[in-house]
Amino acid sequence: MTLLAVEDLSLGFATEAGFASVLDRVSLSIERGQVLGLVGESGCGKTTLARAILGVLPRETARITGGRVLFRGADLLTADPASINQTIRGRAITFVPQDPFTSFNPVFTVGDQIMEILKWKSPRASEPAGHGWLPAVVSRYPADRKRADLDAVLELLDTVQLPRPKQMLRKYPHELSGGQRQRLMIAMALLPGPDLVIADEPTTALDVTIQAQILGLIRRLATERNVAVLLTTHDLGAAYEICDAVNVMYAGQDVESAPVDRFFAAPAHPYTTKLLASLPDASGTASGIPGEVPGLITPPGGCRFHPRCERADGPCRDARPPVDQLGGGHWVRCYHPHGGIR
Amino acid sequence: MMGGWRRELDRFTRDRAATLGLALLLVLVVAAVFAPILSPFPGDVATFHTANRLRSPDAVNWLGTDRMGSDLLSRILFGARITITIAVVAVGSAVVVGVPIGLVAGYYGGWPSNLLMRVSDIFLAVPQIVLAIAIAQTLGPSIENVILALSITYWPFWARLVFAETRSLKNEVFIESAIALGASPLRVMTLHVLPNIASAIIVRTSIGMGATILTAAALGFLGLGAPPPTPEWGRMIAESREFLPEAWWYATVPGVAIFMVVMGFNLLGDGLRDFLDPRIRRGAGAK
Amino acid sequence: MTPLSVRDLKVHFAVRGPFNRRIGSIKAVDGVSFDLMPGEVFGLVGESGCGKSTLGKAIMGIHEPTAGEIWFEGQRIDALAPAARRAVRKSLQYAYQDPGASLDPRWKIGSSLHEPLLIHTDLDQAAREKRISSILEAVGLPDTHLDLYPHEISGGQQRRVGLARILTLAPKVVILDEPTSGLDVSVQATVLSLFRSLRETFDLTYVLISHDLAVIRTMCSRVAVMYLGRIVESGPTEAIFDRPRHPYTRSLVAAIPRIGGARVTRNFWLQGEPPDPGNLPSGCRFRTRCPKATDLCAREEPVLSTLAPGSVACHYPE
């Protein structure tokens, strides 16, 4: 059974200027232990999609207008929010954010913050989180479970190559470097024993050598622990490095998906090819993409890329292209794909 | 451009409290400017009619008369002039002294700035009323001395505000780049820093006016302001003390006047703060 | 004549303890020397904390150098009086990471563009307008923008205005500080091509500071690699990327993903993090992470010495 299947998800945000259609019938699927890259530039909706899967969209302004998010067969959008809070979020699905610094509370040590998570989300916990009527601060943390949790933490900190784990737990977030904080976030994401980790641009804020270390770490841990990873990024190089498959999004629509080697060797969608062509290479020739990303309050009709695409014609403006299976797990949504049949 | 002004006025008037504040102040200004025309007995500022003393409000004297028989309404209207003069001159000189000091201290930093800020701390430590008493003792009670006492003790507020704002603004990229372009410190301070902190200064000034009037009234109440028969509001309240509670109008009328003016400045100040700040932020986001 | 020369430049920041006593220093830039060639694009590359941004700002005079010399057009500029320093800024300019942020939000764009000319030249209104007009054309912006405020135009256009402002002075050397940081890949390509065309039109020399090796590779003719305040290797771009000699340069180059090639993250060999800049290791700064480190490396700090076609600071270069 597919671990996660997003089917035709559409949602938007109510803003002062109107309703912004941030996701338009987006689909993706991840198998157990697979690393899927979600690639797109700013404004494409990849972070919103990650938040929708986690169920942490802003309640007042976000409106889901269609689609399903099936996790282990059950639709997360219609499930009981309390049960999602207890069993799914932070347990079966965890999150590694883009900026690890602001995700930490600056006035508590990292050890305190990690143990607090395990108080509720430890795989060894017998009762589901938030079950009792006592407030969190005064509920019990059984001593034997606490010891077992602490051992698990130290072991995982070692696995993510953090030096001297015991001393690390006593430090405050500002005493750590960006790379160390990100390793901590990865460890914290793995501690509850999840099936899926959503990593939102986890290496964007890091230096290139640290980035290489962190990406390698994510890949290794995913394989060793059979944990699926949804990696959102605008860095195609990072996607190439560790993903099994890549999905491309543009302005809230998903436009192409393929296994990684095929994706980079034979991209089909014009946006994908242009994106790959804008990577600076040794010869110094890199072309940009003319035009700008459209606003989402009145987005272009049909395929949202058509205003910037030289292949666009009538059908592109009228209706969104359907999914076109190109074989070998490669699909594209385009009326005029490269190497295409239409 | 004209359309812009009207739109801004529209947006301002949406804030009821701020509009009320503005209205109250307009009343003050009109009262002060047109006092001779509006007062039913303009001569009562200087002449006495002891036969009429302590009349309660009636058809002739709408707000009653004081212990010398002068029409309270007229005296209040002329008193508005004194109030405005004290507020504008005291706060005005505090601003004129405090803002440049704060600018220079915030821009340059180092020991000169420390020195300037410590000097301002010294002045801050002096209580206004005590200083006013001391000045009145040595130089004699007068409106000018009240203004002197108020402005000497008040300029540090602006110096500190401008110092803090300048220091934080100095880290902004556009300030650094103006310096990198070769702009002289004077140019940066007056043309770049000052316009960007103007809204904070304006808000503080408005509220400062209200506070100054209150303090000036207190000083007048203590007898440190102008000698009689100057129709200073605070002094009028002081005079009324021995005739309370029968001559209730004698204390109430100047009290209400003070209250309205101070509230007017405070409401306006609050309203200006809301009006000026989100505008910049909102404008920046409306791409 | 080299337009810009830096000799053994040092910029140290004091670390202060209680009672404001100086208890240590952060050697952000610790002995950097290079000469700029006219018309080239000289790259300064390194990771965070290497001192490249501090170096750029020190050249501009935003940070005071602790030691060393900066020579611009044959004149020593690091110890100049403020007024003379300001005059130098006419020809030596600095483009921020987001040039749009360099615009005063309360000034109209036209005023911001006139300002450099008002400060440095005696041109009258008409002459200034003519110059500004031609520069707006060069950066691809319409004249109508002059009446707008920065927040009324898009981010990309703000960027162009910021660049136009620098160019009104017809500088000789422009220091570009992380010009593509945070930009999407497709926008990045447009921005870089704009820089290229401006260089040709205005005959500029660039110092390009970036942590993005791909950008450096595509724009620069010569590159200097910095680590913890020093240049560890420098040379022509091709040589640096194809045949890096210093172990740190090798690790940087090895970290770049190569689409279509082998996965670099699988066996990436550089471990750990750079040491605390306030507490540098003895001898070579890189030795704590270097697979080749020996006792010599702990005793003696290697000096940047010529090793054709560039220079390397290592006891055991490849």
C-alpha cells in the first residue's frame, strides 16, 4: 500500500485582495522508504503542500477546496483532528524545518526540548499523547520510560554525528552552529519512530560542505531505517543527490514526476527543461526564464505556465493538461512535452 | 497628489478616537486665536467687578464668575492662549534641543554619545516641579520661567527616543549604502535618518504636549506661574479651593478645559501612531 | 596599474567580557593580500565565517582595518581622512546582496538616483537627468519609475534601481556581495546576465563575493578561496575547479552536486565544522579537519606561495 498518496488536492488562502489559489489539483505518492524530491521555485506551493499533509495550515485563512491526503490508507483531511494530533503528527509523520534556529525555544536547553517531545511522542509511550486531563507541565513522565528515552536520544545523536551528545543536551540553541542544529532537528524528527519525514528545504540555510554532510546523512538514515522522506527544495542539485524520484511544481500545479535518473536525463515539461537550463554551468551560459511567477489570486487559466512557455497554444490556456504517463514511472502534464507524442 | 491627501484624511477619520482628539485640539486653537471675539466679556481678563463675584452659571455668565467677578468663560478662552503658548514653546524647545542631540549621539556612538546620553540622564533626574519652584524662587514666578523649567527637564525624552531610533536605523541597509555612496554624516542624519524616525518624534511630541499642559497646570496651581490676574487655568483651580464646594463651577470649568485639551493631545498622539506606522509597512507589502 | 590592491589586510573584532575588558578577538580577516586586474571578475569564495564579506566591507571603509594596506588607483585609502575617503567612493562602489534594500523607502526613486550625483559632482539638473536616463536604459527600466517609491515596484526592479544608483557615478570597481543569495535559479540566471552586460557597457571591474561555487565558476576569471580569514588558494577559475590543490578547496569542489554524474554526498569526506573563530587552532587553521595534517601543520602556519598557475597556502598541496 502506498504510504502517502495526495490526490487532486486543491486549497487556497483568503487574503485581503481575494482568494489565492495556492494549490490546484496536486497529486503525489510516496512509498515506504522512498525519498521523494518536491522541486519548485518560490511561490510554487511546496511548503504549503507539506503543511497540508501535516495538517498545520492556518485555520482562519486556509480553505481546502478539494482532494484527499491518504496516509496508510486513511484520509487525513477528514479524520478526527484529535486523533491526528495524537498518532500522526509528530509520531508517524514528522517535520524537519528550513530554519532550525527559529524552531528552537531560545530560553530552554536543547536537552529539555528534546525530552519534552519524547514525553508525548515517544514510541515507548503507552498512552497516546494528550490523553490525560492534567496540563502538560504537571503530567507524569514515568522514570523508567524516561531513562529508556534518554538512551534512545543519546544513541540517535551519535548516529547523526553530533560530538559529545551528553554535553550537547545541556547547551542552548544559540550556542550551536547551523549544521549542528539541523542535525538535532533530524534526530528529533526520527526519535518518535516515524514512517514519513517531511524535510522542508533542510539545507538551504547551510554552507555547501555542511549541506553535503546533511544530505548524505538524510539519505543514509532513510535507507537504514526504512523511513520515507518528502524533501522540498529549490536546489536541483540536492534533489539529484539523494532523491529516488522528483516531482516538479509550478505556481501551485504539479507538472512532472519521474524517477531521478530519468528526470535529469530526459525531462519532458518545458518548465523543467528551462529550470535545468538555468543552472549555471562551466561554460557560463545559463538562460533564465522570461517573465515572472504569476500571482495566485487571478492565476492564468489552464496550465499556469503558459504565459511564459513558447510552446503554448489554445488548449494550454483553456484546460489543464491531464496526466500523461510516459512509462517507467514518468508522467507529465503538458500538451507539448519535449520528446512528446502530442 | 491631491487624491492622495483625501484618501489619507479618509483613513485618518476612520479612527474615531483620533478624530475626536483632533477636534478637541481644533477647539483649543480656535478658542485661543479668536478669544477676543468669542468672549462675551473680553475686558474681564484685567478688570474686576467684585459685585458680581461668585455667580453661578446663568444666562449672562454662561460658566459663572470667579472671586473677582470676572466671567469665567472669557477667562478660560484667554487662558487657552497661555496654555498653547506654554505647550508649544516648552515642547518646541525640548524637541529642538533633544532631537539633534539624540541624532548625533545615535549616529556616532562611542564615548561622545555616552557622554551626551549621561548628560541627558542627569537632566532627567531633576523633577520638573522642584526645578520650577527653584527657578521661581530665584527669578520670580512667571510664564517664561515655567516654560524654562519645563523645557530644561523635558528635552531628554526626545534625546533618548531619537538616540534609540537612530541607533537601530543605523543598521539598515539603506543607511549603510548611503554612507557607502559617500554621503556626509550631516546628509545621512538630516535627509535619511530624520525622515524615517519623524513619525516616532511626532507621536511623542503630541503626547508630550498633553503631559506638559498638565504639568504647567500643576505649576500654576502651586502659584509658580504668572501672577494674577493672568487667566492661567491651573492658577484658577488654585484660587477656587477656598470657595469649594459651593462655587463648584469655579474649579470644574478650568479642570474640564485642562482635561479636554490633554485628552485631545493623547488621543491625537495615539491615533497618529497607528496612522503613521502601519502605513509604511502596509505600503511596503502592497506590491 | 592595478585598480585595487590589498596588502596583508587584517580586520579583528574585539570580544569583550565583563567590564568591557577585551578578552579576545575574532580575526575575521587575518592577513589577506591580492591584486585586482583591470576588467576582470575576481571571485572571493568561502563558507560562512571565512571573512569574505568583512573583507569587502573593509575595502569600502565600512569596517576599520586593524592592520594592512588598501591601495586604490595608486593611492593608499585605508588611512584617509573621512572626507577624502568619501571622494574615493565615487569610483569604488559596493552592491549589496539585495541592491533594492539600499533604497531609502521614503525617497522617490528619482531622488535616490540623483543623490550620488549631488554628493559627488557639480552637474546641473539637466545633465544629471540625462545621465540617469541613459543608465535606466542600460539596466532596462522605464523612465516612469522615477516618480515611484521603492515599495511600488517589484523586487527585481528594485534590484535594478539599486544597481543603477551605483552606476550613476561611473565607478571603476564594484564589489558585489552575494548578489544571487536567496534567488530562485531562473531569476539568478537573469541577474547574472545583467551583471555581465553592465560590465561590458560600463567597463567595470568586479570583485564577486559569494558562497555559491556555481555562480563563481560561471562569472569569474580568477578566484581566491578563503577559510577563517585567510586566502588558502587562488588562481584562474579553471584551475581551481578542475585541479584544486588545497585540501579545503578540494572539499568545496567535491561538495558540488554534479547532475548526471556520481553522487557526491554518498562518500563526502569532509567531517565536522570549522573551529570557533575566536579560538583558532595553532599552525594551519584547516588542520583539525584535514586528512593530511601532520605535526608540521600544527607548528607552522603555511604561507600563501606561488605554485603555477596560482598560489596555495599548504604544506602538502596536491
